[in-house]
Amino acid sequence: MIRIGKKSEAKKRKKLNFSAQERVGWLFIAPWIFGFVLLTVVPMAVSLYMSFHDWNMFSKPVFVGFDNFAALLNPTTFDGATFYTALGNTVIYTVLTAVINLVLGLSVAWAISKPSRLNTALRTVIYMPCMLIGIAFAMMMGPIFGSSEFALVNQLRAAFGQGPQEWLFTRWQGVWVMVLMSFWGIGGAMIVFLAGVKNIDKSIYEAAEIDGAGNFTVFLRICIPCMRPVIIYQIIMGLIFGMQVFDIAVGLASIGGAGSSLGMGIDNSLATLVYFLYNKGFKDFQMGFASAIGWLIFLLTSMIGAGLYFFVRKTGYFEVD
């Protein structure tokens, strides 16, 4: 009987101790929860409310139902045509940037994964451009892809007897300049893949070397299969990042030339979804319309993420807990 009493007292003490630890844990994460609710949940709720209203930030909101969404999804309207152009540019940039970061990031990570002074220096050099602000790097493209005849690319065209080209401000050409700029940021993907390469068991590499497998075979048959979770993660993060591209488009549009005074360029050559949202909200003061754009971006990004998740689960590409 005494032992039973001691056990029950010990259980009570454990419960009390656990409760105390739990309270301390909630106390530590309370600031984050408060910030998440105040700075994320509440703004999202307000944005959803405003997406069904017409509001210019100065007068009382007027309920319009789904009119904002209908205007955006109707390609015959001016805003609808702009939305689909921005969507096309965003999709092109997102897909190609994700592919470039995946292929080059993984290849570079594998090439410089072996420990050496040269590889250490190369990692630093390749990653350093990622520390540059996107809008600053975009403005650096002026001497290369600018509208004037003195821009580098136009000078190369002149050497072959061709006239200058409006690279940034011609429809469906500005987005390709944005894609070319994505090569500057492969260092971030390289760091993620490098961590994944180094996390593979060395005994697998040793067994492959004993069997006579070459470097390319080891990369193709061992490195890539073992890094499937890292690859899927990088693809998802790349797609989410691409859907939210803004600073690069703004930087390119602010370089100057024929399209700088027209917001997103002639024929919306530099339009992206977030750039379109910014113009509607903070230039045209149509906050209800901007909120509708924001929620369409959110829904598109969620659909892409959910599609990738169910693809992974369905194909068994790797096991998801």
C-alpha cells in the first residue's frame, strides 16, 4: 500500500512538472503567436473582407460582391488582360527559375562538394551574389539590356549590322531578362543541395567506387535518388518564391527608357502578379481590387503546393510523414 501511494505521488509530481514545463513553453512562443495573429491572420481576414468591396482608402468601402474577381478573370476587360499577361510572365519566370536553380544548383553543389581550399573559395564566390538586394541587381542590368544604343547587348547587335532593341519594354521579352537574372542566385540553391550531398552516407560512395562507378554514374544513380526529399523541398520553395517575384520587375522597370513612365512597361512587358497588385493598391488606390489579386495569388500558390504534395504522395517519390 505504501508503494502504491508513492507511485501515485510520483505520477502527480510528473504531471505537475509537465504542466509547468508546458506553461513555460507556451510563454516562450506567446510572442510569436501574438505576432502571427496580429500581423498575418488579421491582415488576411481584412484583405479577404476588402476583396469583396470597392475601396480607395479615403472613402467608405462599398460592397461589390465578386465583381473584383470577375473583372480580373475576364480577359476582355483591361484589368483582366493585364492580369493574364502578369500571370503568363509570372508562370514563365517561376517555372524556368525553378528549373535553373534545380539543375545548376545541384550540379554545382556536386562539383564542389569534395573538401578542398579551391572548393571552399568557389562556394564563397558563387554564394556572394545572393547577398545582393534583388532590386539593386536589377538596376545593374541597365548598361546591359537598356534601351539606348550604348547598352552592351545593343552594341553587340550593332556589330552585326542590326539596330537597337527595346529588350525590357517589348512584350514577352522583358520576362526573359528576368529569367536570365536568375542565374545570379543559384548560390542559395547550391547551399541547400550541398548540405544534402554531405548528408549522404559515405559508405554508399565507397561501395560505388569499389564497384567501379564513375563520377557521373554516382551522381545520377546515388546522389539524385538519395536527395529526393531535398529536391522536392527546393522545387516547392522555388515555385513559391517565383510566384511572389516583385523586386526584380520593379528594378528593371525603373532603369529608364521607353517603358519607365508606363509602370510595368509597354504592353506590360515586365508585369508580374505582385507588381500588378502593387500598382492597383498603391498607385491606383484600388485596395479592394488589389486584395482580390492577392487572394488569387494565394489560391494559385496553394493549388501548386497541394498539387506537388499529392503528386509526391501518389507516386511514392519519397515517403511523407
